[in-house]
Amino acid sequence: MNEELRSEKWSENVIIVDADYVDRVAFDLIVNFERMLMRRVPQADLARWIDCIALDGGVREGNGETQIVLLHDVGKKVMENFLPADYDDEINGKAFNDNLGEFVMTAVEVPDFSNKDDMMLEMVQIAAGRKEVKRIMVIPDCERSDIYDSLRRALTAIGDDKRITLFAMQPMPGGNFRQEILGYSLMSALGIKGTELD
């Protein structure tokens, strides 16, 4: 896989996601907000969520291309709290267009003999080393692993020509990158409006 990643053309904008983590956070938000709002909260709209991540990562209106890589554990066939959900039939190799340009999705099953954090770290490093990549948005599982510290160390040498944004559920210490709160984009994708929280 390493050579394949190094040789392929990357998009100007790259979003690298621990899909199992994001799916788990979406579930937690659904459960909590259904209790709080006393109404059913639908599954998250995947395209809307990706748009929110892209906007938070600096993508603006135009005809650019954004590449989304969804890393998921072996045996996981669907995102249980998103629509579309099926990795093979509805996500992998699919694309959509809107006012932010074209979004091309790839679902990558992390084999048992590999490690999702290591794969994410390697993808981020490869993307950061490519001239054509201008923006990288990373959504790691900072709650259950030490991936945040690994990313922080790996990204210290990245120059100002790359805009790197890391998404987490709470502010994280330090880092040579921007940070955004993951929950806001998920709330939008779940159809939760700020006015409902007043």
C-alpha cells in the first residue's frame, strides 16, 4: 500500500477520517440530543458532514477537488449512524458535486495485521509531502489512542504552504496546525439547529 499511496495523484484538498470513531461520536450525539430535545434525531447526512469539515478546513466555493479517505476496521461494512452508509455499495469510489467542487470518496478497510493509527499517520505524512495538496483535514480518534501526539510530532516540520486542520471533540494542547471542534459539523449533519439548544 505504501508505494500505491506515494505514486497516486492526490487532490488539492484531502480529508482523512477514522470512520469508526466518527460513527461512534455520531451515535453518542444522537442518543444525547434525542433525550435533550425530546425528538428523534435522524442519521447524519454524510455529504453535509463532509461539506462542513471542508469549510472548517478552509475549502471555499469553486471547482476544486477534495479527496476523502474513510479508514475503517476490518469486518465493518457500514457506517451505522450515517447516510449513505454502506462502504462498498454507497461510499467507496463514489463522488458528489456541490458549490465547493467535487468530493471523491474512498473507503479503506484496515486489515487485522495493520494499525489504523499508523495508516492514518502515514497517509497524513504522504499527503503533506505532495506539492499538489494544499489543505489536509484529519479526524483521528484522540480519545482512545496516542495518535494525537504522533500527529503533533510528525507535523512540526510542515511548512506554511499547507493548511492542516485537526478535528477533535475538545481543544487539544499545542500543535503546528489549526484545530476545530468535531461536534459542530456532526450536529449540522444530524439536523440539530443552534436555536433548539436555547
